Amino acid sequence: MKFILVLSMCSLLYQECIPEFTDEDRVHFNNYSDCQIYGNRVSIDILDSLGEEVDKSKIKIFFRCEGIEEKEIQL
């Protein structure tokens, strides 16, 4: 089974979230742990890139790793 990383970014201050998205750099992972580790790294990168907006809007990144059948992977 392969895994995909699905992220969501929310403002806890405004109680709004953007639609879920996947990381286009890594479409699939061979195991769950690689997906989880990468999800944490991507979350940190996103928060770093947002700078002060994280504090202003109380930004929170949520992510999950979803298992997919290999035939569902589109290259």
C-alpha cells in the first residue's frame, strides 16, 4: 500500500480553514512513517514561510496520511 499526504491549514482565530490539499512534491510514500515525517517537515516549512501571520491569525496545520491502492496513483 502507498500513502499520500493530505494537509489542511486553519486560522484558529477566524475559525476558517482552506480546502485540503496534497503536497505536489511527493505524491506518494512507500510507508506510513515516511509520510508522517514528511508531513511534519512540510508543516514546519509552511509555518516558517507565513512568518508573523501565524501569530496574527493563529494558524494551525493539520495533516494525515491516507492509504491508497497503487492503481489509484496517477503519474
